[in-house]
Amino acid sequence: MKVAVFGGTGFLGRRIVGRLLDKGFEVLAVSRRARRAAVGSEAKAPDQVKADILDRSSIGPAIAGSNAVVNAVSLYVEHGGLTFERMHVTAAADLASAARQAGVERLVHISGIGADPRSASRYIKARGRGEGAVRNSFPDTIVLRSAVMIGPDDAFLTTLVRLVRLLPVYPLFGQGATRLQPVYVGDVAEAVSRLLADPIHDVSTFEVGGPRILRYRELVREIARTFGVHPILVPMPFAAWSTLALAAEFLPTPPFTRNQIDLMRQDNVTTGGMPGLPELGIEPLDIEQVIPMIEGSGIKTRT
Ligand SMILES: NC(=O)c1ccc[n+]([C@@H]2O[C@H](COP(=O)([O-])OP(=O)(O)OC[C@H]3O[C@@H](n4cnc5c(N)ncnc54)[C@H](OP(=O)(O)O)[C@@H]3O)[C@@H](O)[C@H]2O)c1
């Protein structure tokens, strides 16, 4: 079986590529620039294909001959004419309809927990509308909604670990009461590979989250405890964060973005009403097991 992974060089995509190669799939890592793909599968390298999901004419050739397609392309900051709607709705639907035209059998679309077409947040709304648009073009699409993902090179836990160890006073998002369910990126990649390997599933939406639900401030405290530091946790209003994020988005690599602040305003946990990692036979790693994998943690890896 041949799988084209759009975003196959990204944080999640690299792991998906690695898991698929390990399971014997033929894999194409599709992105605009060729980069290291296939984390966790050092022995093999996937074929790399350059294509831009925003350029409809480049999609067809990239997926020609594939039995399955995965959309793991991201956009976290809108810039110029490139909006969340353009990427997560229009381009996602273009990929889905190209997949249908090319006779692709399976399409896995990566979305996020809380995706909601009625949301006031531009990002969350686009994620919700995107799921519908993709299904219109490719009715059997499997949507996989993920909670915030953690692992080596992530944007979330790595930053949290650095800041908690560095800052004597730690500003929280609001009161730090948002409930989160961080999930190990390797577990999400494993879920995608199982969805592609096992054609029996008749469910079309999966929600994946980690084994524990923590409030943001509990997560910060747990990291502080792990490293033996005692920062003072200070609540900071979301409005102030959004203003800071607006300024931060002018930096080449923003430390945080407005869409992340929007996501932090509401709980980011699985609803419990949809199948997820347990139904796929995956026992997810706890954050305690993931912290040692974070670069610079100085903790001996046990996994
Ligand atoms: N990270 C999380 O915590 C998290 C949580 C929930 C859901 N998700 C979702 O998971 C998916 C993957 O996220 P990620 O964090 O792994 O993203 P990422 O690390 O930013 O990777 C994005 C990938 O997409 C490719 N890409 C970007 N623009 C493209 C374009 N126009 N055409 C073709 N390829 C393009 C990138 O390569 P090039 O730049 O070289 O093209 C890269 O391979 C996204 O849908 C994201 O919203 C992520």
C-alpha cells in the first residue's frame, strides 16, 4: 500500500511517515521543501515529493498512484492572503477532491479537538468548517482530532519546560484553569498508521488525547516539581496574552500565537463520545514519560 503524507516533514508528519515505513508501507513525504522525514525509522528513508497544497495543479501528480493520503499540513499564523480558511478549508477540500478523483481508497485528515464551525475563533472555526468541506469532497474521510501533542521538538512542552526552569515568576493563561490532555506525538502517529493498516473501522471521527487531564496550572506545577524549581504562578488575563501574541506574530518564529491563546481559552480534552487511542489498542504515554525526551531536560530517558 502506498501512502502520500502531506506535511510528511512536519512534527507529526515525520512520525507518521516513520511508523508507516516500519509497518512496511511505501511512503511519500509530501511538502514544499525536502527535509528530514521519518522519525523513528532510521534504517529507511521515504520518497520525498515537493508539492504545495495551495497549488491545486501540484496535488494530483503528488498523490498519483497512492492508495491512501494523509493531510498533516499545518498553518498556525495567518499572513498575507494565507488564511486559516484558505489552508484548513479550501486547500484541505482540494486535496480531498483530488484524492477522490485519483481513486484513493483512504483519506485521513488531521484536525484538532474542539474544532467547531460556529466558533468565534478564526482558527477553531476553520478547523470545524474544514472537516465538513473535506467530507463533502471525500465522504469516507477519517477525521482524527488531536489534543495538544507533546514530544521532542514540540512547540508546547519544550517551551513550557524551558520557561518553568528559567522564570522565578510564571505568567499563567488566565487563571491557568484550562483543562488539557497532552498526547505523545508518537501515539498519534501510531493511531494514524493503525487507521490505515486496519480497513475495518466504520467510524469516521476519532479523538485522541493523553492518559491524564490536567489544568494548565497543574501541568506547570508538575513540571516545576520534576525539575525542583518553585516559580510563583501569576494569573494573566487572556486579553493581555492576545495583545502580546499579536506582536509576537511579527517575529520570524513566534513563541506563541493568537490561535494558541484562543485554544487556551477553552478546555482541550476529548469529549469521551468518540473512539480514540484505547479503541485503536494504543496505551498512551503519560507526560511524565515524555518530559525526559525533551531536549535539554537533563533527565535520563526511560522509554
Ligand atoms: N502540534 C500540535 O500540538 C497539534 C495539535 C492538534 C492538531 N494538530 C494538527 O496536526 C497537523 C500537523 O501539525 P504539526 O504541528 O505537525 O505541523 P508542522 O510541524 O508545522 O508541520 C507542517 C507540515 O506541513 C507542511 N506544509 C506546510 N504548508 C504546506 C503547503 N502549503 N503545502 C504542502 N505542505 C505544507 C510543512 O512542510 P513545508 O513547510 O516544507 O511545506 C510540514 O511538513 C496540523 O493539522 C495541526 O493543526 C497539531
